[in-house]
Amino acid sequence: MQHRREAAGFLALGVAVALGISACGVSQQQEVQLGQQESAQIQQQLPLVQDAVINQYVSALGNQIASKTSRADLQWQFYVVNTDVVNAFALPGGIVYVNRGVLERADRMDELAGVMAHEIEHVVRRHSVKQMEQMQGANVGVALACSLTNVCNNQAAAAAINVGGTAIFAKFSRTDEVQADEGGFHNVINAGINPEGMLTFFQKLLAEEQQSGSSGAASSWFSDHPGTQDRIQDIQNMLSQVPASQLQSLTKDTQAFQTMKRRVMSLPPAPKQAASGQ
């Protein structure tokens, strides 16, 4: 029944959102409103880390990166989801969620920055907005329930979600992910951060996935971020084009990150709730 209520809540939101999108496309004002509506729903469903030190650090790092993009004018917001599942996702209008599992596996600031810069680039390129503009029907909000929780694994909830008879909101395409990698790579450089962290974090996740398979906490990342092995090669190619002297001048780690990381590792175990993203 709980899954049914979750699905119904997202379905109601999806109808409201779809009715509010004009045939001419989504304006930035509408995009921001969509993100705020979706965020309000998400925060009722997903547990968030409430530690002020952790949240302040993640927000500061996110804004450091976002402020150097072409969409610095957005009111960017950053949250940490209290789950060990390795993932992150972005909502329209500049709202980014990073799972605690990412913070736990990042050993340096540049690794966390690479993940956040990737999600920020999805917003910069309006990937989710473009998907919404292409959608038929009113399953926008419902799709978030599938993407961010395990609600679609429940048959009763899946039946409720499919009442409109339309396809569930697709995850980002491989092309979108490659674009987010490329833009994210430049986002961290523009913020004065070394892009090598994007490579080492992806390699770390790939090794964990190969060791644990679909049962591991990193499996969610691979289902939501297609083509990871090829994208690792793309990032290696981009790194080879950056002068060594420039890379050496960019920041890899900070004491503030390590302070935040110790705080994360001292938290009680995360609740057992699936939380994947895009």
C-alpha cells in the first residue's frame, strides 16, 4: 500500500506538471518550477542526510562548480540522500542530489567534484527538460518515482503507474551521458579543480561493479549511466589533451573535503532504501 501511495502521489504531480507545459516548450521559469515541485515530492520519499557540516560542504562545492557554468544565474541547490547506493541525479532548474554512497567512495575532493559536475552539466544542457518536451502523456512525475526509488519493482505500483498507457520517462541516453561527461570535465577545470578525479572515480566504480555484480551498491550507477567503460576511455582522451603543467596547477584535494569525509564515515548506517538516479 505504501508503494501505491507513493505512485499515486507522483502520478498526481505528473498530471499537474504535464498540464503546465506549453506546446512551445519549457521556459526557464517553468523549468525552475518543475524542479521545485519534483524536489518537494522527492524529499517526502527519500531520507536526506541532516548533518550541517556535510550539507554545507556539498553545497559549497556544488556552487563553486555551478557558478562557472553558463547557467550560473539559477538558484542551485544541493542535497545528500542518506543511502549507500552509489548514484546522483539532477532535477530541472538546478537541484542536485548526491547519494551518501558517492561521498563514502570518494577519496579526494576532485572525485566528488567530478560526479557533481556531471550532474550539473545535465542541468546546463537541460537534458531532463528536453525529455519532458518530447514526452507524450502525463507520466513525468511518475517516472521520478521509478528513477529515484524502488517503487516500480512492486507490481501493484507498476500497475498504478501504467494507467496512462504510455512509456515510463526514459533515463538519460548514452549521448546525454557523454555530453554530461564532456561538459562536466570542463566544469571542474573552470572551477580550478583537477579533472583526474572524474576518471579515478569511474574506474573505482567499474572495479567494484566487476567484483560484486548486480548485487553491489554501485550497480545502480551503471544502470543509470550507460556506456561507462567507453566513457572512461573518452575521459582519458580528454585528459591527454590537457597540458601536464595545467593539471598540476588544479586542486585535487582539500582539508575541508577530508573533514567532511570523516563526518560522513562517522554517521550511523544508512537506511536500507533503494535510491537510484540519472
